[in-house]
Amino acid sequence: LSPKIMEELEKQLEKHQLENIRVIKTGCFGLCAKGPIIVVHPEKTFYTQVKPEDVGEIVEQHLLKGEVVQRLLCKDEQAEKYMIEKLDDLPFYKKQKRIVLKNCGFINPEDIDEYLAMDGYKALEKVLTSMSRQQVIEEIKESGLRGRGGGGFPTGLKWEFAAKQENDQKYIICNADEGDPGAFMDRSVLEGDPHVVLEAMAIGGYAIGANKGFIYVRAEYPIAVKRLEVAIEQAKEYGVLGDNILGTGFKFDVEIRLGAGAFVCGEETALMNSIEGKRGMPNPKPPFPAVSGLFGKPTVINNVETFANIPPIINKGASWFSSIGTEKSKGTKVFALGGKIVNTGLIEVPMGTTLREVIYEIGGGIPNGKNFKAVQTGGPSGGCITAEHLDTPIDYDTLTALGSMMGSGGMIVLDEDNCMVDVARFYLDFTKDESCGKCTPCRIGTTRLLEILEKITEGKGTLEDITKLEVLSEQIKAGSLCGLGQTAPNPVLSTLKYFKEEYIAHVVDKK
Ligand code: FMN
């Protein structure tokens, strides 16, 4: 609908000769539940669930007469009335802190001038003109930034390993494969602010001594791909990518590679095999990519969101960044809120925010008066967190301690109607399909695990099957080659930990 709304808006502005009003196509505002959205600046009037036939009224009443169209204002579900007039007043945004998403929904991602107006490429200029490679690495290390792609590895340390390698060729890769069901964080960054990733990759290239970067993005994200292509062209024209960046002599180029929707290709070694034109299957580690990665050369691979944190850290300093978050998890985290929640959408919160704040204050709670049951974090590699842990501050370590994980940021809320055995079956169905087949524990193990789960959900399972689930899960975790198999049993183990009675309720010999 949004392109139609935009077309209608342009037509109406022309009809009324409102030449001094600009229509800007932006990336995502985050509040998916209320799209399509029009924000009228400078006052930031927030019109939601707009239809093409509403546009005439917005133009004639608001833009010509200066009167807000009450009917189209954002509805506050909790207060059950149309009341939110300004974007900043919405509870959805109040508890958020936008570092990664700061430009998403505000600038035209296809216009480098708008990125430049938001301090774009200032960080690159700063590192190239006033910082040594080691100083850049120290700054990132001191910031405490950890990888947002799932593993949580310290980014500065990864860059340092690669920087120390002596080699004539090194690479920087941006992992934009984003295969978790329910995750769309990286997509929104690429669609809303593609230059931030290019700027960060060039900074990374300078820091480790690489002059070539690849963005591996899934082909199912055509808008992200197109905006990246436009951004790369504009960055080259502006002189922030290419042979002699900002006249400093530093050379850095970026190419896009498309993934074909295989979840395992998000795993770093499988991804690099895929870029090399080989079948996307993981390799054993070590060697780690920082030592021997793409084409056997030292390579830094980081997630989209990790990269999006780099320019703000360089611009504002490591101590600014590390003042946000918890002791061991610094900065913010972007989450894709989905499932049984009023405000489905994309949010960014400081690490340490509680799940209760995310689900009830930002997310608006559970729809239709239902009770919260659990939240699944970390997608197919993660697990569920129950009501008794809603006050847990979100960070890498607390979520892992609860038997789940931060993962890349998918957060699926489940209510009293969800069967937890079925939730585990859903994720196993996914991982079994996505197993690449290279190692036996994952290939055969996930198939057997799914068979047992199907037997139980069909009401044909036994108590012995529940024991088999536990034993087999541990074997798959211990024996699999890569993170896919090593984490595939997590949804089973965590639902067994917190909801064993639901498994028992399904089996034939429950007495
Ligand atoms: N990392 C991503 O950034 N995006 C992905 O889509 C992704 N998919 C993965 C899928 C599997 C099965 C596994 C095991 C890992 C995946 N990862 C993904 C993690 C990467 O292997 C790697 O840790 C990450 O790209 C490193 O970047 P970071 O340090 O910035 O997090």
C-alpha cells in the first residue's frame, strides 16, 4: 500500500500546488502493527493505518488548513481511543533508545545527502584523518561492543586478531543473511539506513588493513539489495568508497553477494564458502575467519547491527557507548517483536531493559485479554522464557542463564492458547529442513528429534519418548559441527525445562 499512498500524496500536492512540501520515502518506523504510516514534519504528527483514500483529507485538512485529522491519529490500544498526536508521545517509542535505528524512518535511504546531514561519513573521515589503526581497534574494544549476530563475541577483539595477521589481502564481510523466522532487524537497517553499514565496513577495513568488503544479503530482501546498490553507487561518487577515499589514499570497495535463503549460510564459514562459489556448508573451527577466512585470507565478518553501532561509537566515543547497558552487555539491542503482542514491530532498547518493559510498556501487552505464557528469544537456536522471569534485565548472560539466548533479536510472544510442545515442534521442523547434512548428529539427530515430537503432538508418544528427547538433544548439541546443530535442540530443552507437564499431558501413559 505504501507506494500507492506515496503516489496519491504526490498527486494531491501537485493538484494543490504545494510545491514547498516534500514527500520523503523512508525506511521502517518500527511500528509495523500500525502501518502504513505518514509523519508530518516538523511537528511529527503521526498518522497510522493510512489508506490511499485518506490522503486527500490529510492534504486538504492538515497541509492546507493546519488542522490535525483526528480520525487518523494513532490509536492507543490500552486507552482504547485515538489520542496520540505526536510520534514522540507514543509509549512504543518512549522507552526506546535509538542508536542503530536512529535514521530509520527519518531519512530517505536513497539519498546520500540526507545521510550526510545526519553526521554520515563523519566517523570515517575522523578515523582516516586523525586515528591510527590501533586507536580505532582500542576504541571499539573499550566500547564493549559485542557481535549482534547471535554469538556475542567482542567486536574489537575480533578486529584485533585480524589486524595482527600479516597478509597482502584481507576481507571485511557484512553478514546480512538474517534467516531466523520472525527476525527482520537487519532488513530494516539496510532498507532504512544502508550507508551506515558501508561507512562501518570502510572503518573496519581501515582498522584491520583490508581494502575489499562483501555484503552477503539474502535475495528475499529485494528492497534492501536495491538500496544497498544505490548507496554503493552514491558513496563511490561522493568519494567515500573507492580508490582514494576522501583524498587520504585509503582504498576500499564493497560488493554485494546474494544468498538463496539457506539458514545455514548465515553461519560464518558456510557463508564464506557460498561467496567462494562452493556449496554453503560450514567448516570446522579453528581456523577462525580472522586467521583464515574468505579465500583463505584473514577476514572479519560482522552482523549488520554490529556494524551499525560502529560510526556512533567513533563519533561519540567508547565511554559514551559503554555507559549504556549492563556490566557485560553494552549499548542497545534491536528486537523484532512478533507473535501474540499488540505492537508488533521493531524496537531498540538499552541492554538491561526488562522483558516486562519490552512486552507490556513498549509492546502494549497481550491482545484480546489473554494471559502471557512465554517469550521465545533467539529463534530456532534459542529458548523460551516464562512469566516468572519477566523482570529479568535483558543481556547476553542473563538470557543464556535462563536456557535461552539473545540470538540475533527475534522475540516471539506466546499466550495461554499456545501449546509449548507444538512450539518446539515448529522450530525443529525448521532446523531439520535447514540442516545442511554435512554432519551426522545434526542431519539424523534433528530428523529423529522431530519424529518424536510429532509422535507426542499426535497423542501417540510415551513417557520414554520424553526421556529420549532429553538424551538425544544433549547428543546433538555435543556432536554437531556448527552452531545450527549445536543449538537446534534448545527449543526442546527449554520447553521441557519450564513446561514438562505439557509434554506429559500429551503422552498415552501419563499415569
Ligand atoms: N549471523 C548473522 O549476522 N546473521 C545471520 O543470519 C546468521 N545466521 C546464522 C545461522 C547459523 C545456523 C549459525 C550457526 C550462525 C549464524 N550467524 C548469523 C552467526 C555467524 O556465524 C557469526 O557469528 C556472525 O555473523 C558474526 O558477526 P557478529 O560478531 O557481528 O555477531
